[in-house]
Amino acid sequence: MIGGIFPVFNKDISSTSTFEREAPSVKCAGFDLRAFRWTQVMIFAIEEINNDPSFLPNISLGYRILNSCSSPTNTLRAALTLVSGPEKKEFNFTCPPPISALVAESESSQSLAVAGTVGPFQVPLVSFFSTCACLSNRAKYPTFFRTIPSDYFQAKALAALVKHFGWQWIGVIQSDNDYGRGGIQAFTEEVKNLGVCIAFVGTVLRTYTMDKILDVVEMIKLSTVKVILAFTPEGDFYPLMKEVVKQNITGIQWIASEAWITAVRLSTPDMYQAFGGALGFGLQKTAIPNLEQFLRGISPYNDPSAAFVRDFWEIMVGCYPLLPGDQAGTEATKEKCTGNETLLNSQDDFFNVTQLRVSYNVHKAVYAIAHALHQLLFCQPVGEITVRPCLNISNIQPKQVTDHLKRVNFKNQFGDNVFFDVNGDPPAFYDIINWQLIDGQVQHVTVGNFASAADETYKLRIQKEKIVWKTGETVPTSMCSNVCPVGTRRAQQKGKPICCFDCIPCADGTIANSTGAADCTPCPREYWSNVVRDECIPKTIEFLTYHESMGIAITVLSLLGASLSLATMIIFIYYKETPVIKASNSELSCFLLLSLFLCFLCPLTFIGRPTVYTCMLRHTAFGVTFALCISCVLGKTIVVVTAFKATYRGNTFAGKFGPAQQRIIVCSCTLIQIVICVLWLKLNPPFPDMVFRQSNKKILLGCNTGSEAAFYAVLGYIGILALMCLALAFLARKLPDNFNEAKLITFSMLIFCAVWITFIPAYVSSPGKFTVAVEIFAILSSTFGLLTCIFAPKCYIILFKPEKNTKKHVKGKNLSEKRIS
């Protein structure tokens, strides 16, 4: 005996019990043709088995089918009724045959209630439409089996579908039961790592009031999603569908679970207005031979006691069958049948057996139980020559049936392998179904499939060209925020899911060269971002060149100064016998002019692309030439001072300070600077360097001093020499007025010191190549100061005032007066 529990009526009319009298009988409403066909497929399969001599020879399978009213409470009541046996003796056996197994139920909530109850009694339960992944828990439900894949696989299939079409912002409708909640939970776990966000979760149930349904409709209308997943049974989803159609909510791509995508009651042209183009996963379909003839043979006149047949007849034929024994007043308000009605010419979809899906699962469930019973009773598989039973039928225990169900593995007449894994689940295979309107009727067109493998991998195959989208010819998009273009990154909107973001332009120096970038990538040091921020481009390399205006100006000034130095030297050599030249010490003056000539050429080493040699040359040449220059000035200053002191009687110091001593002073002072520069070049020499910190878009090519201490030691030494010159010149400021060279040296040293004192802060604060320009300016201005202050007055007298170029004028009146006194 096999028990069957089906939701033939899909709504429980509940009444509150007062516990003062016997509870009223269960009343149900809403006859479901689809569920009724499931009952008939079960009966058809049992009759097929009984008529097959290779199956359970000399043994006939019986059945008892009860209605669940699509309610967990009534399902549990029906299960306990079947397991405990009939209250009255209805069979001709010594004792009624026990229920060997149950085929139940269509919804997960009902199966959970039954599996948890009959499991401890080891009664096997085979479901044909309960998909909740929670039912795979062998610890809680050890006797539960099913011929439909678990929602564990359907969640993977739905996630793969969403990922395939790039939908990132979707809404979710779930039924307020274990099927809906469990399915959405599994789906959410699958898509959370795919960047998919759930905009809202609406909950429906067939017993909900219209206010709750309208709340879900309002949620849909206010949302920006264009794709909604409905994970609900058809009965729970139907009220919401009617309201969506009534309010003309269109432009949404619906994704369906297997529970309603192929439901005939929902697949109407009216529903297609809002739900056309729906995509979902349907169960494997097949056509069962001879089933249509069996269904058309259903009649209340053939078996007046057959359950649910009268309700079926009334719906299909439109009249109430009055059978023998019925009282005349029974169902007086309904039209009576004549008895000549027939179903042979009916065009109702009930008789369309070419695309059976859930019905095929019922068929497999019955055959799986039959194979288990055959193996148990005859100790061999179906098809082998049967000698005699190895177990008395009265000794069958439910636990034995459960154990043999675990080992069931056969290929049915349709070529499909039927078996259960360790969790009681079959292998997963889904057809991808697309709602299409063909010849005015909604057709369930297969546009792909999803299949799982033994290694927990899967394959998704989709024929895009066959899909009909209700929103148009192109694949609909559903995003909370548009994909960020190149050059921008995503910035999460506060308080919203991860799919909702703003597109923020990449900061300077960073790029995003792909759309939808989460972060911007920094460019390498030598590169900078372009205007669009999608590519790193080389930074502009900057250094002082001969081609730019500043470089040209510096070159002209340097050459001009060098030319003036040479011209002055020529004048001094040409007029070396004149009193002015003799009075200014022609040898030291030529040395000084030579050093000034070299100082004017130093800035040329600062122009052009820095190299190892130019970097070493520019600083050391500057240091040595300026040390030579200031040493010459120092020698001239000492000569002036000694010349002044020589005018006093008894002073022999001037006679001891001749040309040899002057050369020693110049050479020794210059040699010290040479030693400093040699140590600098030996220990930590200057080198070419790229400076990035001063500008983001430019690389400054310059010379790193290598040792800051050495650089400032060179400057400091020149400064010491300059201060000594200034001090000595200041002491000799009272020389004769007509030719007071000490005053000229004093003035030139003041200019020199002022320039180099202001150089230091300007050098430190100047950006880029202007740092080099500041140093060049200091060199040129101080050199021009020395050349102008010391030699310009002499050249003026020699060239333009030759009458003053006399010994008398050079010695001056004051000096003569001092000698007379």
C-alpha cells in the first residue's frame, strides 16, 4: 500500500475551535486541476506497475490518497491517518496492509511537517515538488527522499542566470513559508559574492489580506529595479500577479522559480501583459504514453466512490453529476448532468501530456517505491527472473523500505536514471523556460538548461536568440547605479547596498582604465595621469635649456661678462705702463680678470641636460673660480693697505709684501678651496637626480649636491674670504681720495655679500628649474658687481679721462701734504 497526499484543494477554510464540542471537519476550497492530475498520475503509475508482470509478480500495489488543503496542519493530519491505518475495516485481508511509503507533498512546509513526524518511525516519504534545501538534512529527516532537485541547486542556477545577464540590482518576492524563505536565503548566499544586491524583499501568501498584497505592489512601484525574482508557489503568487496586472505594472523582467514558471493557471494571455518574457527554471519534461487516454477516461459514473472526481467533473463539464443513491435535494442549486457528457473531445490543457514536469516527478516517485519494494520482497532487481519472494509481504517494515530506497538505481522507460544521493536528492537538471505568446496562447519555450555534475560543478547553456524579452529586443538591464566610466571609481552611497554608488573622478596621478573600477591605480613615479584619467603618460622632463628664453638670456649675459672681462684684461695689458694700471697692481688685476672671466663661464655648465660630469663641474668650478677671484681681491686689498702703511717712516712691512707674497696668498687661499672640492668629489660627489616632489606633472632634472655639508662648506669658505676682504677694505677707507681703490673693493664686497646672503633663502624656496636660475643669477650678479666696481672706474679714466692718468693725479694732494708734514 502506497499513501499519497496532494493539495487537491489549495485553500484551507479554517474555523476557530472552542474546545467545548467536537472540532468541525476540515473544509477546503479552491479545486486545483494541476494537483488533481498529480493524483491521477499516481494512480496511472500504480496500474502500470500492477499490469507489468516483471514488477512485483503476484502482488498488487494499492493506494490511498488524501487531500492536504495546502496546509501543514492538514498535511500532518493526513499523514498520521495514513500511517496509523484506516479506522474501519475496508479490506478482505485478515489485517489491512500497512502503508509502505508516502508520496507527499508539493510544498516544502507541508513536507517538513510530515518528514519530521514520520521520520522517527522510519516511514519513507518521497516528495515530488518540495525543494527546500533544509529537507536534505539527514540528521533531522532520515527518511525523506525526493524526485525534484533541491533548492540548493536551483539557487545556484538562478545565481548563474543573474550573473550571465549582468543583473546587479534585483527585487525579490518570497512566499511566507519554508519554501520561499529557504530558497531566497540560499539564493542570497550564492549572489553575495557576485556583486548582486537585493533591493527589497516582498512576502506573499495565499491567505494574506489584500492590504498586505497591496503593500508589496507599492514596494514594486517605488523601486527602481527592472528585474524581480519570485520564489513562490503558484497559489501564493497568484493574488499578487492579479494585482500587478490590474495596476498595469509593466517594464519588469520577472525571474521565476520552478514552482510557477510552468503553472497552467498562471500562463494566460491576461497575465502575459505584465509577466510576458518571464524566465525561470522548469523541471525536466517528458510525455507519458497512454496517460492522455487514462485522463479522458475519468468519470464519476465509472467509479462513484472515487475521491475528488465529482469536483473535477463539475469543473470540466460544467454540471453536477447526480449518481444513484443521491438524494433529490442534494446540490439543488447546481445544474444536473444528463449522463451523456464526455471528456473525449475536451481541449482543456489538463489533457496536454506532452510537457509533463511535476507529474513526471510523481511518476518517478511511484516507480522508485515500487523498485524498492520489489528488491525488498524478491531480493533482486526488477527484470530478472523471479522465482519466489524472499520476504513475506506481511513482514515488511518501513525501515526496510527506507534502506532499499537509498539503494534504488534504475533507468526508467524514458531513459532517465533514477537514484538518490546520500541526502535523498536526485541529480539536478533544469530547463530554462521563457514565456512567449504564440497564436494567442502563452507557451513555455525551452531556451536552455542547467545541469549539475557529480563534482559539484554545473553547466549553464542559454540560447539567447530564442529568448523573447517583454521589455524589448535587447537584454534588459537592472542596476542601482550605472557602470562607472573609465577615469572614475566607485564610491559607496551611505546607507545603501554595495550596488548603489557614485562615480568619483580619479585623483591626479591615478587612473582607472576599465569601466566599473573599484579603485584608481596610482601611476609610476615617472608617469602622470592624462586629463581623462584612463592612461598614465610620461611626465614632462624639465631642465634649463639653451633654447628657452631664460637659457638664452643667461647665455648672453655670461658671454657678455666674459667678453667684458677679456676686453678689460686687454686694456690693462695695453696700458700696463700707465700710472693707473701700475697703481692698481697689474699682475693681481690680470689674475682677477682671468678669474672673473672663468666665473662668467661657470653659468654655462648649469644649462643643458645634467650629466655626471657637468654636475661635478658646475659646483666645483664655481667654488674654485670664486675662491680664486676673492683671493685676488684679498691680495689687492692687502696691497692697498700696505701701500698706505708704507707712507709712514719706519714701516718696513710694505717692503716685505712683494709680488711673491701676493702670489702665495692667492695660491694658498685657492688651494684650500681646491682641497675642499677634491674631498667633496672623492667622498660624496654631486650626481644627476630626478626631483619629483616639486611638481606632480613634471620631473625636474637637476644635480644633487651629494653632500650638503660640502656644498655649504664651499659657499662658507668663499664667504669667509669675502668678509676678510670687506674688513680690510673697510680699514683702508681713508686712503687718498683721488684713487681710493679700497673704497671700490669695499663697495664690491658689500654687493657680493648682499647677493650671496639673499641667495640662500631664494635657493631653498625656488621651485623646479628656477633653483638653478637663482644660483646662476647670484653668480652673474656678484661677478658683474666685482667687474664693475673694481675695474669700471679705471677703464673710464684710461679711455675717457687720459688727463687724469698721471702719477701726480694718482698720488693725490692729500698724500703730498702728509709727506711734507
